[in-house]
Amino acid sequence: MPQPSQPIRPIRVTVWGENVHEHRDESVRAIYPDGMHTTIAEGIAEHLGDGAVVRTATLDQPEHGLTEQVLAETDVLTWWGHAAHEAVSDEVVARVRARVLAGMGLLVLHSAHFSKIFIDLMGSTCSLGWRNDADRELVWTVAPGHPITAGVPSPIDIPEQEMYSEYFDIPAPEELVFISSFTGGEVFRSGCTFRRGNGRIFYFSPGDQEYPVYHHPHVRRVLANAVGWAAPGPAIDAPTVANRPRGWFEG
Amino acid sequence: MPQPSQPIRPIRVTVWGENVHEHRDESVRAIYPDGMHTTIAEGIAEHLGDGAVVRTATLDQPEHGLTEQVLAETDVLTWWGHAAHEAVSDEVVARVRARVLAGMGLLVLHSAHFSKIFIDLMGSTCSLGWRNDADRELVWTVAPGHPITAGVPSPIDIPEQEMYSEYFDIPAPEELVFISSFTGGEVFRSGCTFRRGNGRIFYFSPGDQEYPVYHHPHVRRVLANAVGWAAPGPAIDAPTVANRPRGWFEG
Amino acid sequence: MPQPSQPIRPIRVTVWGENVHEHRDESVRAIYPDGMHTTIAEGIAEHLGDGAVVRTATLDQPEHGLTEQVLAETDVLTWWGHAAHEAVSDEVVARVRARVLAGMGLLVLHSAHFSKIFIDLMGSTCSLGWRNDADRELVWTVAPGHPITAGVPSPIDIPEQEMYSEYFDIPAPEELVFISSFTGGEVFRSGCTFRRGNGRIFYFSPGDQEYPVYHHPHVRRVLANAVGWAAPGPAIDAPTVANRPRGWFEG
Amino acid sequence: MPQPSQPIRPIRVTVWGENVHEHRDESVRAIYPDGMHTTIAEGIAEHLGDGAVVRTATLDQPEHGLTEQVLAETDVLTWWGHAAHEAVSDEVVARVRARVLAGMGLLVLHSAHFSKIFIDLMGSTCSLGWRNDADRELVWTVAPGHPITAGVPSPIDIPEQEMYSEYFDIPAPEELVFISSFTGGEVFRSGCTFRRGNGRIFYFSPGDQEYPVYHHPHVRRVLANAVGWAAPGPAIDAPTVANRPRGWFEG
């Protein structure tokens, strides 16, 4: 929709991937030969075109590829992790958190519900029910008109996925965008927005390593939409404490 | 902020004004010689430039200037009324309501908290406390980063205004954007967003007819921002009931 | 949970039933020989015991059984309607609405999503998708700890029910308590709370006339819990407009 | 209001106080000769009577008085801290957090907005504006009917208080209960509810050590009400992750 003002530079996206299963599990490598992060990055770039500059970073890089410099040049970070949450250094987590509070957008994907950064930002256990049994997942829009839903059908039909079910222990989302159902009858709040400090956060659950979910055209469209939604304005700083003399706001 | 896709045509805005005080009260005419609606329209046009086409409509016109045709060509409607809420025909109110549910944005201004259209969309009494005694109003941002707040200071300082105070009987706003305080110590939730059907609604309380509030540069900026926020996407239709055979969503 | 103070008298509940299908459709009469309203009333009384006094009222009674006197003596009203929404007089709807705004609790059941009173209080179309094909409905708790969920399992398993699906066009619920899934894979926000004026409103979708849903023990428990949740405190009055001189709140 | 079921034992409250200013500053000792925690505890006990058993704990005690045993016997914990947030051990903070997620209620008071436990549970900076200049604080109810507001006027008039102002960097509250204004014209969201895991959290800002705020009868009533609101049900456990075979919920 029209907006009064638009930044002129592309959104700088960093796609972070744990990149462990891809090396360990042939089944995953078969689906994501260049790593899940590469596929996710391609999905975003495919939709945003010149509107975004997308790079990747992985756990095995120095500082997990998330140096101060990289984060300073990142408008939106996407995060996928599963097997190695504990291997992420607390220092990098604190750095990412500080950057989110200062305005960087964050997309938390699938099993990253249990990442250190998500738990830190939510304050809850982020626990849920799950089953890896190739359930069909149907992703229903409950916030039509939300920019994250632009151009995708309701439901998005994902033939095979890991099942995630309620109770999903998160703070009540500011906006509930998607609800999923699964073959077994379970439901899950699969698309949720939050804000922390000046940063926008979107949790999106489709995307297990065992299924080609990030090749799904509608899932890719959601990721790209969410990058657009989460991108900060030009100013980017964390809220700070301030001592205010009476009348401080007057000319 | 960047968005994946942008419509190419300007936002079509209709500024509706009751236009009664301007004819009846010399004090109001002195502030708004061409009518409050004209000043509001100018404030929006001033900020949105080529991004908007702004026209006005008033109570005294046939069908209050809000024919089916006019509404069909309106993306965002702004509504100011005070002395003549009851003179607005139920038919026009129903027409505006239908159009909001189909996606038209609506800005409800100041004393229009008691307009038929606002009460219809809220479902509550929309009552409040008030005092016309030239209180200073300070409008504080409580949702920094919200597009409606772009480019305005916190607080916005309005030297003289009618006082509006809690309890303001509205449904809990989806987003609370502004809270105001007044000389007498009262507070008011002065900027609130809601959605009904596919339409976005913004209530903004500054703007009494006895004070030059719509000449205030920051108030004008808020109005323009809110027009941008409330503008619908290209598709515009009300949600409808649908009988769904099993598997209806499959290819 | 413990509360600082408790009223000593029982909650006065009025169960309103349209009572049309029961006379027209043998299939419905077989399930609800004394009317759906009787079964609903029994379900509430069974759980609240001495804590409630439950009576019924139906469409065919004078003033639909909802005289000023009856409403003045009602703390919580439950509403089931389907075939005859239009037969409910606007005067009675306005009376119920006024009473809700003054603090009376309201439970809106199943097909009453399209009742005049619910649409009036929500301000949206309240439309949804549906299918009458004996889908199994699973009702999942997404707000554990909410008093409405006390004592019921997640999911509640309803063997056969009419299917209701998203998009359900309601304002964003203040609290989302239940989400349902259906055999066909659809999902629905089946338990939602709202407040209007001083009244608490709970929408609960299980309960089609063609299935014995109001005989289901967990559904009955939810209804009883919701009556407890929606009951007003001792004082009961609608918010009103008030002119406030400066310092009005001082001793 | 009536509830379907009530626990029969009193609420077990632990009032935690940093207890540093009381030893260091004569001005504080003059107001709170037995410590702020003692006055807070008395205020709660005064209103809840037999409905609560109230004890206190302080920073200088072993494990800050918050052993596993004490927390296991605590239904609601209140937290006041200011000068020594960093002196609270991370181990105790983790223990309190775990207990909140398992269902213990938490009242976070005034300057404890910057406590480790509040920041951990919120995930944001929790920063704000402030001024210690004996501003008058007026605390306005914006959620009439909420149990936390029972029996207190709107506004609550606090003659002298530290000023706290927006932007208060917290996640959007689930319920906004109070908004305060100050002599200098600032506003603050002074009463906010949140849930994390199974625990209910209430932040309430009145209560600086330099002013006799916890002797104020209406402030004491709010604290007692909030204890009642935050008390958990009988079952108390944190949500956990669970592997769910298909059909796990069936008989």
C-alpha cells in the first residue's frame, strides 16, 4: 500500500543458517544441496529483486558470521537453527538482541523457536508439541490485508511437514497472522508478530529440514513479505533511559 | 519502509466535514474561514503531494456528498462531526460502514467519537469526559516506529485544545499509538487503531472547532501519515460467508 | 483463583434460545426434545450448582422473553440463534445491547455469530466459511490458565459438528482462548473474548443444532466457566459522557 | 466476581525488597522505618486478611531470601529494587523466572522496571524517562471492571512521586489497566499486565523510595487486588516440549 515516504536503498538481509544437518544428514543435503540458508536467501531475493541485498552467514564461521560489522549492515536477519542452539555463543546472542532492540528486523524460522535469541526476546519457554511424521500442513490466514499475507492463498498447502502443535508457550502475539492445521488434527499459531525495543519480529513455523518447505513458492513469498514488513525505518537506535527536567520538551 | 509491491496510483482521499459550526459560530469561521474540511484537506495534500488526490464532502450536500459513486472512488475517508451527528442519514452511515468493511480506510477525528459511524463500528458507547477550557494538550507517542508517528516529535505540543479524558469507552485498541495529557492532569488514549472487515480505522482526538488545531504542522503530519497507513491494497471487498465442500481449497 | 472479594448471591443466568429448529426439524427434536435452551441451561446449572440461578427465554415469548425486567435481573445472557435472526425485534436487540454496555455478560453461541446483537457489538460482518458434513471438531486451548478453560482437556474432542472456518471476520479478540480444527483441515478461532462498555462477551462456536454438542460434558463445562468469567461485579452501569471542570476529582 | 471453583487455602505472598536505601538514606528510613518491604506486606495483608499469608525476603539474606523452598511455597512474589539490581545473583533470577513460567504470579514495582527478572521476562530494554522532583501523579483507570481496579477511584491522586514517562520500552501490554499523568505533563503506562509461561505479571509504577507512596490507601488496595489477580490455580507447572504420536489425545 502507499506510504508517505520510502527509503531509497534496498533492504539489507542476512540469512543465518545453523548449517549442521546439511553436513550431517544425507536426507537434508538431498533437499538443500547448498544449505538451507542458500535456499532461503534465494527465495527472498527472488521476490524482492532490486529491493533487497541478501547475504548468508552460518554457525561455523568466525563469530558465526555475525560480527558487529555484519549486523551494523543488516536491516533484517533471518534465523534458522535446530541441532546446535547451545553452540551459539552468548556474546553473539547478546549482540543480535541489542541490534533487534535498536530496530533490526528478525525472522525466526521453525525450530528456531528454541533458539537462545528467541527465548531471550520472548521471556517464555517457547515450548510446543511436535511429531515428525510427514503431516500435511495447511496454513490459514487470519489477518487478511496484513502485508505478510500479500499474494499467498489461504490455506497455503504444504504436502509434508513436521507437525508443531499447541500449546505453544509464547507471549500473546501482537498480531496473529497465520494458524496451521495438520493431518493429525493439531493446530498451531504458525505466523506471529512481536515488537521488542524498536525491532519487529516475525515467527513463522513452516520449514523443517527433512522436507522441501523452503522450495515452496508460497512459503518463499511469505518470507519475502515478512522481510519487507520487518525492515526498519532510516533511524535505528535502542530506546534509552533519560533524566527529564520539567519542561524538557519545550522549545 | 520498503514494501514488496506498491500500487502506482495516488491515494484517493475524501475529507468529510459536518460544516455546521463554520456557518453558525463566528469564532470558528475566524479560524477556519473555508471550513474545517478545507483545512484538513490542505494538511493532507501538503504532505502527500502527488501521492494523494484529496477532495471534500459536507453534510449539506445531496447524500451528504457521499454517494455510492464518491465512496467507490474513495480509498480513505476522514470524518469530522460534532453538532449534527443525528442529521446524518442512516442510509449514508450504512453505506460508509459497508465500504469500510470492504477495505476503505477511515480516520475518525475528535468529536466524531460520537458519530453514528464510529459507534456502529466500535459497538461501545464511545463516551468520554470533556472540558472546553483551553487546556494545553501534550500528545505522547507510545508506539515509536509506527508509520503514523513518522516525523512528529513526542510530545506534540498543542497550546490550546478541548480536554478529552478517560474513561474513553472503546474496545481495547489493536494498537495504542498516542496518549495525551492536559493542563488539568487528565489523560486520554488519543491515537488508536482498529480493523473492521478489511478496513483500517484510526481515531485521533486532537481537533476541536474552537482552536486552530488543524493548522498545527505536527497534527497535519499525523493526518497525512494516517491516510497512508489506512489506504487499502488494490483488492477491496468485504469478507463474505461461504459454504465450503470438503477439499474445496485443493487444486 | 482467589479473589479479594466475592459477591454473595448466585449469578443470575438467562439462556436465550431461538427455539425454531426444535419445532420444525424432527432431527433436532430428537437430540433436544426440550429445546436446545433447556439443555444449555441444564449444562450450566449442573456445574455452577448453588452458584447460579438459571432460567430460559425464547423467541416466541412476548418481547422474546427479554423484557426490561428480565434483563434487569440477568447477570449473564447466553444467545443461540440461527434460522430467525431477522425475526428478533430491533427494540429487543437495542435493549440487550444497552444492558451489555452496562455490564451484563454475554455468551454468543455457534450460529449466533450472525445474530443482530453480535454484529452490533462487533461492528464487522462476522462472516465465516462453513460445511454441514459431520466433521470431527478438535478444540485446542491456546490460553491455559484462563478461567474459561478450567477443567477441560486440550483438545476437546467433538465427534461430529458443523465445520466453521476462517476467515472469521471479527475484530481481533482481546483474548484468543480456543482454536478448533476440523476433519477437512480447516481451522477456526472458536473461543474469543471481547469487552464492550462494561460488559464481557465470549463467543464460543461449538454447538450446531444437528449434533448433540450441548450434551458434551466438556462443552458444558466451558459454558459454565464462561458464565463465571462474564459475570459482572456488583456495580453495573454503562459508561457515560461527563463534563469535567478542572480539578473535578479533588476532594 | 463469582468463579466456578475456588481454592480453599490462602494465597502465599512473598514481598521481596532490595532494602538498600532504607539502610543508606535517612530520608527513606524516615518514611519506611521497618523497610519498604514491611510496609508493602502490611498493605497487602490489610486488604486480603485471612485470604493471604504474607512474608518478606530481602537482598541481604542468604540466596536473597528466595531459596527453592521459599519459592515453592510462594503463590505471588512482589519485587521492589532500585540501587542494587546488579547485586542480585543470576542464579536466583533464573530460579524466579522458572517459577514464574510455572505459574507463580509476579508484581513488579516501580524502579524494578530495570530489575534483571523484569528485563528477562519482557525481552526489551524496559527503559523510560524520569525526574525526581515531587511531581503529583494521577493514576487513571483505563480498564474499568478489571479486578485490579476494584475499589479505587479514577484517578488515584498521589501528591508527590518520582516522574516516570514514555517512551516506556515494554512489549505491548496484554491489558493496559492504568495510565498516569504528572505535574510536568508527562504520561506513563503505569499499570500493565503480561503473561509468561503460566505466570501472570503485573507492572505497577507508583512507589518511589523518597515518597510515602506505599502508605497511600489506594495504592495498597491496588497491590492487594493485583495479588488476587496474579494468584495461580492449584496446578502449577511450566509448559514443556512434547513429542506427540498421531492420535495421542484419543482415549
